[in-house]
Amino acid sequence: MIEKTAAVYQSPPGFVIWNLAPAEAPYVVLEERNDSTRNVSIVCITAAGELCWRNDKLPESWWINLSAVTKTHVWLRLFGNTLNPDAVRLISLSVTDGAVIEAAPGAAHTIQPLRPFVYVQGEPDFDTVQKFLFQQLGHAVFLGAEYLEAEGLIFVSYYIGRPAAFTNVLACFRQDGSFRWSEEIGTNLKGMGTGTFFIASGTLFFVKNKTELVTFRIV
């Protein structure tokens, strides 16, 4: 059984949710970016959408992104040379309050959610998913798809529409292939995205229209 909730968190005006990762339950860490002001914020919220902390005064305002989350640290990649993507160093924030702290990387303890397999159009696995979606929903699917079987359910994120105006749909099916529900999570898209959803602590997380974090509780 899957229990839908409303959007639990809305990004501030001008910001989009660029990336997210689960922290120790029930917390989630978000990377928000404002393209017009060239600012990045790292935000920690509960799965219910309650703001725990926001750090918008990072050591670098733009060339920085969310890398990983452990039980105690949020790891960020800071790009020291924009012409050389290998010139990267890691900095860490405290999961408790978002403050910059000194720490040695502990990748072995990174919290890993269940993430879907990515299939690109033209690959045999994509052809299988494409046929399944056409049979079940009558949808002609393009670009690629993300596919995950978990908790006795099948989740597929896929693209319909036309070039430069694709719609990203997230659909849920029972194990026998019967349809449960679907949700449009992006519109007027120029291409395929990855990491459109994941499952952690019995909860499905996805971002709708780049600004709303939505959760479905799996019970």
C-alpha cells in the first residue's frame, strides 16, 4: 500500500531543488540553486517538511554541490577551478545544525537510498520498459526511463510529448503490472533527467516541477 501526501516542502522564490539525499530518518538534505543570483543553499528538513536548518553562506556561493550525506555529516564538493573539473575538494557540514566543520571523509557510512535503474532510449532494457508502458497505459515513451521494483511495487519515471516540450511522468504499478497511479512531475522539458525519485525509510521521494518536494509513504 502506498499513501500519498501533499507537497511537503516548497523551495523559496527564485530557487529550484537541484539535488536531494536522505539523512538519518526522518531527515532529508536538499541542494537549492538560484540561477539569477548564482547562489546555492543547503537545507535540512524533516520528511514532513519542517525546516531544521538552512546554510546559505557557504565557502563558495555557486561552484559547490551536494555530494553525500552520512549520519553525522553533509559532504559538499567545492570546485576550485572551473576550467578543471578534477580540481575538487570536499568540505563538510554538521547534520545537526548545518555549520561547517572539520572532518575526514567517511564514504563507507554514506546513507544510500534505493535508486532506480536508468535506461536510455536505444538500449534493449529501455525497449522492454517502453513496450510495457504502451501496453499498460497506451503512452508512447521517449528519451529514457528510470525503473525500480521495491516494496512489492514497480515505479517508472518516463517521458512523453514532443522535443523541447517533454513531460516527465512518475507511475506506480503492482507487481502483476496493473496500474496504481501516475503523477506529472515535470513539464516543458528539453531532455531527460536522472535521479527523479528514490525510496528511503519506507518513503518515496520526488521533486515536482523542480520546486516541490513530495513524499508518498509506503506502508
